[in-house]
Amino acid sequence: MKSSATIAAHKKLFGLFLLGFSLFFPNKALTQTDTLKEYHIPDIVIRGNVPFGEHAVVLQRPILDQLQLKTVGGTLSNFPGIQNSYFGPNSGAPVIRSLSGERVRVLFNHLPANDLSGMSPNFNLNLDMDDVRSITVYKQSASVLYGGRAIGGAVNINDQVIPIERTDEALQGKIKLELGTNSGHKQSLNVQANLGRNWAFTLGGMNRKHGNLRIPGNTKAPIAYDPQVDDITAAMAQVDLEKETTRNLSLYPYISEYVRKHLDDPEWGLSEADLYTREPYSYIDGQQVANEPNPVFVPDQDPNTPEYHTVVKRITDYAPVTPGLMPNSHAESRSVHLGTSFLRENFRIGMGYRALEGFYGVPGFAQLSPVGHTHDPNPVQAPYEPINTRALSHLIRLEGAYRSESPVVQNLRFAYTAEYADDRELVGVYRVNTLRNHRHAARAEALQQLLPFWSANSGVDFSFLEINGEGTRRFLPNNLSRELGVFTTHRISWDSFTWNVGYRHDFASRRALYDAEYQPGRGLAGGKLSPRDFDLNQFSTDLSWKLWDYGYLRGSFSHAERAPGINELYAGNDHFAILVEENGDDRLGKEVARGFEFAAGAHHAGLRLSASYYQTDFQNYLYLAHTGLSRAGGFLVKEWRAGDTRIQGWELEGTYRKAFPSGLRYELGGFMDLVKNENTSNDEMRDWAEGDFMPNLPTSRFGLSSQVDFRRWQLAVRFQRYLKQRFLGKNIRPERAMPPYSLLSAHAAFSFVGFNRLFTVYLQGDNILNVTARPQNSLLKYLAPLPGRNITMGIKADL
């Protein structure tokens, strides 16, 4: 367990320096003796101040072992203010206070990850969760640290690709085997070793596979089969409506002589319903002719009586579904990594390589060649095929750090990564869209102690991303993005007050590259694909007051700016993964967000309580808006627009910890959170299409947790209750609220020594109550719930 002095030092230094600090003063996560009587797990969740007062969550390896989840969004959804985007069981990005995608930056060791989920949520983050040391989440704007794409927060993943310390033994590591009743199987290996006096290396790999997952009940939401379902909801639920529409003939006092004359002429295409009119006369060959009275006319009816009546005769799925089974939810992935470092007392430099491959399904279907306009009364429909994603990435990373004896520049750190990724969307076995990504990123920063009470951290980072596309139905042209940022942050501590302030300037450019094979779709489809350049300013400050040794008060303010993403500017054509025709707009301006947060906390004798309220006002908030149009094959037509938006919410949290001399330790915790994403634009089109709130908002919820550790045993239980959404938007039609649900999970582990090695066997239960759970914020909520009950059995062994 970390000493109190170490924890105090961590609180005093910049949160950004946490990783750099660990490079030179590593802390063991496991203490072991030959009897295991002193075996323990350290504090698994650390909350506190990081630069500028962002409310951060730091998850260390023990809590990640407890959760046993395979996506970053699913892992982080166990904590207040953070939920999972859930685009099926194989793809989940973090949603921080209702923001995700291009507004939440995901990084590996402070460098941008190959995260295309902002462009297409089916592209899962390329990551092996067993290869992660820790995850730090910034729940306020982190744009000063990481640029405009962190306007809504950031997730920094500290992985094990490059060794950061020599091991206690010449060779050590872990091997893990697990098998689940509803999650398939997984094997992973991580090895660390010393080479000579100054060299260390790491080697690891992972293999995972599962078939289609079981669910309680039907994969489609009940509204999909309700005769009252509207056309847009039916399209999102992927069902066809066979409807019969009749005209209320009793509303019309006359029968048109003009229509009667042409009724039998097939060139006019008239029906008997067209005979009925409110006009007393018709004009035939220039002559006024009196229309015959309608014998079924009923005078003096309610003026709100509808003219048409529609009856849904039959509802059929685009593709057959099986009760109790989530269609096309299969997945398989594998990865390998290796790295080496040269380590001295005050210097480290290392290089690492990682490759990852994945193939997984999206619980949705699409037509490869939907039927267009035709005069054939019985056109041949192309079959609906499953939507799949295939991903491959190769990464090379360089990292270095230097610790100086000079107080002016105490630490220097630099990092560089080059990555190639090939992400593909397939309909059936046909490749419809390929994004080949070449990414380069570099970052350098210096930590300074200017005066005893004044510390600073300054740096520069650069990123370059080129995407070349290929496929029969591409929704993006070839493109490239460049971003350069220069930042400085300062902390002044005086008595019980701490003031943080930081500023950053970014230069961002977006380019659509000429490609003779790319054909923009109908609609706006990216406009003229004009080049765009943006100057972005980021500012953040906070002031905290420590109330003796029992609590704190903190207030913070941030100004953040974000350049539109490539898809927001240039997208066009059918985007199969999200089942829409997506249209960008190259005239969009930058987003501007101004936010504040007030937080308070108290702690005494193991009890910790905290509360926070936040509000952020966006100018030119970019959102994918409904147009009210749809294409053949069930594709809704959407386009990127901008409008003012306000996000506000609160979070409450409490924990109580107690340790006994016998070795018994327990922890009880609970939280509540709420967030609203509100339309403040006074835009009639937005009011009509999206309503007062943005659709797909995360629901309010509360959670309870408990953990008990006793010598070789560990037991943890988590419960979350997701409430029915009260802040509903529109998808042209009013959004439907999903039913509330409760999730229960548990983790039990037992550790023992055998063959001079530490073994841990564990059982993990997820959705133990086996409930039908449809997250309100999921784009697939009408198509696929969360997986049903799963019990995972596993064993980990030290090498």
C-alpha cells in the first residue's frame, strides 16, 4: 500500500506528473510473502485533484481485474458521470457527462489513440484490457492538456507496451485463462524480464473469441412490433410495416366530375378515393361543371377529424431473429506486443511494438444494393445481410524521460508513436467501406519548480492523421488532419489555497484529398469538400480551499474550442454501421464551450463524501440531425448541423473504508448522477427534428458497491439502477423512453501459492439478474439489449 507521504506528494504535484513520477519511483501493486498472510490489494480507486481541478478517476490494475470487461466504455460505466456508448457488445466508447466521440479524447500514454469511434461507433478502440496498467479519466474539459478533441473530457490509458522499470526477478509475468458461459474464452500472457544491468523488455499477447450472445427475451424492443410504431422508429428497429391507408370519405361533400372523366385512363394513375372533393364545381375543357353530391358526406364534423386512417396489417423483421439470441454479436480478436527500455537512475528510453486484429459483428443488417425507384409492381428485394467490422493495427512507440537535479526543470518527458490501421465495414462478405489510417503523434513536456509554492508544466504536441478510403459504398473521401498545440499550466499553493491556471493554443487543419473513385452522395454530402484551417484557444482555471483536514471546496472555469471532425465536414453516402445516409457540411465553424463546476467534499475516519454541480454552454454544438427523409433499404437521411446547447448535471458520491488488525478490510460505496443535454438554440428546424433535449441522453442512475478482503479471499459486488429517462428528445417523432433496469455484478477471487508461484482463481458474474437492459443513450437500443447473464471462470498465475 502506498505510504501517506507518497499520497501527500501525489496530491501536491500536478496530476499530469503522476505518470512521470511513476517512471522513477515505481510502486508495487502486490506485496507477497511465502505465506500470503500479508497479501493485500492497495486502494483501487483514487479520486482527487489533477491539473486545473478536473474531477478525475484513476483506475489501477486491481479494479480492472475486478471488472473483467472488454471495452473501455463498459469498464468506465461503473463510475459516476461516465456511461457506455454501447454499439453492441463488442464496441463501447466512454460517454462523459453525455459527451463522447469527437469530444472525448482517448489516449495511450498521453498520445492520441487510433480511435475512430467518433466517426463510426462500430469501430471499437483497439485495446487489450489485460495490457493496461491504469486508466485516468478527466471528467471536465481537458483541452488545455490534450487539445480541442478533449472539449468534453479525456481518457488516458497507461499500457505495458514499453517497460518503465526493472523487475525484482530476472523473469516474471502473468498468464491468464478464462471461460465464460456467455462470453466465450480468452487467454493472455504478459512477461517482463531484465537484460543485463540496464535493459528490460516486455512481451505479451491475447486471444479472445465468442459466438452470438444470449439475451433474455427478444432482441428487438417491444415498440418494434407495436402497430402504433412510427416509420422512423420502425427504421431504427429494422422492421418493415405493411400498411393500408384509407381516406375518410365522409369529410367531402362532392364527387369530382373531372376525376370521374379520367378515372379509367391509366396514364392519370387515379383511384376511386380521388373522386371525393370539397369543391362544388369542376372545370372540363374550359367549362364549369357542377359536381355531384357525395351520398356518404356527414356535415358538421369535428374540424380535427383526420382525413386519412392508417392500419398496420403486418410487421416483419428485415432479417430473421431468434428469441433469446442477439443476432450477429460474434467477436474474435488477438494481439501481441513487445518492447524494450534502457534504464538508468535518472534516465529512461524505450521502444515498443503492438499489433492487434479483430473481427466482430454489429447487431444490425443492411442491403448491399437497396431497390431504388422502379415501375415494377413486384420488384426483387436484395436480401438483408449482417454488418461486420474487421480491424487491424500496427503501432510503434518511442518514449523517454529524464529527471534533472535542477529545480528549474525537474523532469523532461517525450513520446512519439507511428500507427497504421486498416478498419473495414462489411455487409455480409462484401467490403463496403475501408478506412486505412496512417497516424503520427509526438509530445514533449517539462515539469518545473519555479518557486517553493509555484510549479509549472509546459509542452508541445503534434498529431497527423491521413485516412485513405476504399469500398463500394464509401461515406468518406480520402482526407488528412493536422494538429499542433502549445500549452503551459501553473499551480500556486499557499497555505490552504491552491490555484491552477493553464492556457493552450492549437492549430488544426482538415483536408479532403482528391480521389477520382469517390462519388459524394445525394443531399449536402460535404459541400464542396473545401479545405479548412482553425485557430483554437483553450483556457482553464480553478481555485480550491482545503478545510483543515476534513474537506475541501473547489470552483473551476474552462473555455474550450474544437475544430469539426472529418466526418462532420466531408461525410457523404450511406454509413452502413449506423444505418443512415450521413451528410457533412464543409462550412461548419468551430465549437466553443464555456463551463464551470462547483465541488465540495468531506472526509473523516474512513468516510468520504463528495458532491459536484457542473454546467457547460456550447456555441455551435455540432450534431447529426434528422432531415425527415429516408432512402430505400431503411436508411434515414441525416446531416451535420450546429446549434447552441447547454449541458448541466450533478454527481454525488460516498465511500466508507475500514481495516482490522486481523487482515479484514471492507469498503462500502454509493453514487448518484444526472445529466441534461438541452437545446438552447431557438432553432425551429431543431425544435421540430430533435426537440427540447438531444435524443439518446444517458439516464439518471444510482449505484451501490461493496468489497471485502480477508487474507487470501476477495469479494466485490456492484449494483446499478438505471432510471426511466425524463429528458426526452425527438427523432422527428417523440423519442421513446426505455424501461428502467437494474444491473448486478459480482467478483470472487481466492489466491494461493503453488510451485513457488502465486495463483488466483476467480468467478465473475455480470447481469446476474438476467434482465433486459436497453441503455437509453445507445443508438442500437431498439435493436439489441445488453448481453444476458454471464458467469466467467478464470485463473491467473505468476510466471
